[in-house]
Amino acid sequence: MKVVFVLFDSLNRHMLGPYGGSTVATPNFDRLAEHSVTFDKHYVGSLPCMPARRDLLTGRLSFLHRSWGPMEPFDNAFPEMLAKKGVYSHLTTDHFHYFEDGGATYHNRYDSFDFVRGQEGDGWKAMVEPDWDRLRGKYHERQVSTDRRNYKAQNIVNREFIREEKDFPAVRVFDAGLDFIERNRQADDWLLQIETFDPHEPFNAPERFREAFPTDWDGPVRDWPPYGRFDELPGESDELRANYNASMASCDALLGRVLDAFDEHGMWEDTALVVTTDHGFLLGEHDFWAKNRMNVYEELAHIPLFVHDPRRQGHGGERRSGLTQTVDLAATFLDFFEVAPASEMTSRSVLPLIDGEDRLHDALLFGYFGGAVNVTDGHYSYHRFPADLATQEIYQYTLMPTHISAFFSTEELAGTQLADPFAFTKNTPLLKVPVGERSPMYDVYGPGALIEDETRLYDLKTDPGQERPLRDEETEARMADVMARLMKANDAPPEAFSRLELGEPAGEPA
């Protein structure tokens, strides 16, 4: 068995042709769907980028215990489990967060990796004295910084070295992935992960992809939206969306190169293909840009998944409606090679759904650390916030005290206690670090980042756009019970229940 796994970042499901999108032509996603099973109810788990990848590798949720951080010593990682079976894994990526403090234990779980430089704030090109006067005029003021440790400043420098289409990091990622395929397609027992940061902001795509999305904008480069409330003028917002659309079109073309390789080499007969993303991205829906600041709406939580299994021929073009989520990919990759999930995993392979099984899950749990806990059963979505985000009792449980690009502060660590092991930590006690307003990430990927904090229930069948919160005490009580049982099944700490004013269920987990 051979597996190619293509992972995009911030790819909006609802904009893809196979899911009804029409703003951007996605002929290669359409083509992929003809060869694959399309999953209609695939959801995120932990958010955003690195928490999602920890879920993906470990096969269990992390957001109930930890924010953005590294893989932990007790974590299972599906590439390492495959290695014990003799399966080679390779990662090719331009996702530079893997190489910061908060992600530096991920890429080494694979047998080998390529790191393509230059995305967003990657500390790639060194210019000690950039021509800031010229560069300030080139970019919109809201995406300019001269603070050299600011992502926006580094991005401006990096883009001075990305001129032709061949220079774009995403293009080079797929070049590297296709090179791996060319060199290794005759071999057996390998997994290749082709992962690009695109279409994540800034929405910088080769110019030819912008031609289909003209606007009246005549100002400086505007392709990096703010995080938070939508307050841009129409012309500016049109330009931001057009640049996202161009990035989507570029991603479709890059996917097409993989499909071409499958066609050329007859790989549909002996190689699995899985394509998905980590989360979506708001482009003005619900009056918000981006993520992390608002409720986890369907545009963010409901993501695409396509699976082709060469052992299950004849299912191309079919769809499945069973609930699945990011954590299930770990068990799926193990299943391709007949490796059993670790006992600590809650992940379930999606392959039985292709064979006709009705469902894997009755409901799914997802969210950001420190924010609402969210649950969906496919009919309703329920988003439960603490009564007061600022005064809630919440802790980071970790043995790897780093944030995105910094260690935990000594002030943060001063209140640390030693917590007893959880069921998934292999008898390992953990640091229990209190979260407060002076925690470095509190206002970035923590409770202080959230603008919305209202508990809501939505009926996804009658209100798929989540425009009308539902008032239904009976349904809310049922969904709260489902939430509590899933939290227990994921070994949530006691304060996770008290912060949401939920009783901890008695008996066995759901």
C-alpha cells in the first residue's frame, strides 16, 4: 500500500465545486471527487493550525487540555506507529509553524521531511536594513510592520524574493512532493504528506490566478485581512476576497498536478489519496474576518474530506454522510496499512463508511482552548461558553511549556502544580499551569482573543447559515448532555465541566 495525503490550510469547503461552490472554478477538486468518496459531514477537532495537526497525528482531541503547543512525550503519532510496521513516511511542507517553539516536535515524527521556506512570517530572508519607505508604499498600512519580529514585517521581506510562479512556496512544496512520487512510486509501503500553507493568509498567489477575479481596487497590496469584526469598505473587502479566490484557484491547480501524476503512472490502482484541510476561514460571513475571535461557525468547523482507496474500487463519485472529524485521519492512515490504533486514541478509521457502515460517531466535539466547547450531531450545533471568559478557571496541562514562538513565561510557570496522569498520558504526571490575562498567548489564541462569548444552539437543517439561534430548552439540555459525555470520553479535566456549568456524567464515558 502507498498513500498520498494532501493537506491544505484554511481551505473553505463551501467554496469547492463538489460541495456546491461556484465563486471559484475548481475543476481539479471536481475531478478528485470523481475518483474519490466525498465526505459530507467532516468536522474539525482542536483549533487552529497546530492543535489541529496534533489531533491529526495523535488521533485524539487536545483542546480540552492544551492550547497551541508541541507534540508531547506521551503522544502517539501515526507516522511512528507506521514505522514500526516498516512503512516509510515523508513530509513536504511550507507550514513554517512546524519549525517554531510551539511546533518543533511534529516534523521529526516522520522518517524524512522537506521544509520549503518563505510563507507568511517565516524567518527566511535576512535584510538588516530593508527599504521601508519603498515597502510601506507597496502594501496596505494594515499589513505593514517594521518590527522585525512581527510576521508582517518578515512577510514583506520574504515577498521580495518571490517573483515568478516557480518561486512561490506552495509551488515548490508540490514540486518536492511530485519528486518524491517520481523517485519512489515503484516502491511499496510509504506515506507521503504534501502540505501547503495556502490558501492561508496572506492570500498571495501567482498573478495568473487573479485574472478571473477583477476588482476596482487601485490601492496598495491588500491580501491580509484582519482578525475580528468586519469593518472594511466594499472595495477593500472585494479585493481581499478576490485574493483569497485566487489562492483557492492556485490550490486547485496544484492539486491537479498530483492528479496528473496519478493518471500518468496508473496510481489510482495501487495508491490511496486523501485530501482535506485543518479549518475554514471567514470572509465576512457573520460580520467577521478570519478565525479565533468568534464562535466556531460552520464555515470554520465543517471542512472537506476526499478519500480514494485503491482496494475499494467502484466507489468514485460516491458520497458519505456519516460524521467524521480530523482525529479520525490517524486511524484511517493506520488502517491503510493494517495497523491497529493505540489504546489512547479515540480516532476511528473512515474506511468502514466507504464499505457501507452507517456511522462512526453519534456526535462530535470541537473548539479552541479556553473558549466555547462545541458539539454537533449533524442536525444541531451547540456552542457553550463559560459565564465569564476572564474569570474562568482553566489550566494548560503539558510537559512541553512553549507557545507558538516563545517559552511559557516564568511568571506563567510560577503557579505551576504537578497534576496526576490522565488516561492518555501513559502514567505520566503533567505540569498544571494556570491561565491568566498575563499569559503570553491569552489575547492571541486564548480566552482574551474572543469577541463573541454567547452560548448558542443552531438547527443546521432549517438554518444552515447559523443566522437564527434557536431557543429550545429540551434540545439544549440534550445537546449539553451529549457534550458532557463526549468531554468525559476525552478525559476532560474536572474544571472543564465546572467552567461550563456542566455536571460530570456518572458511569462509563459515551
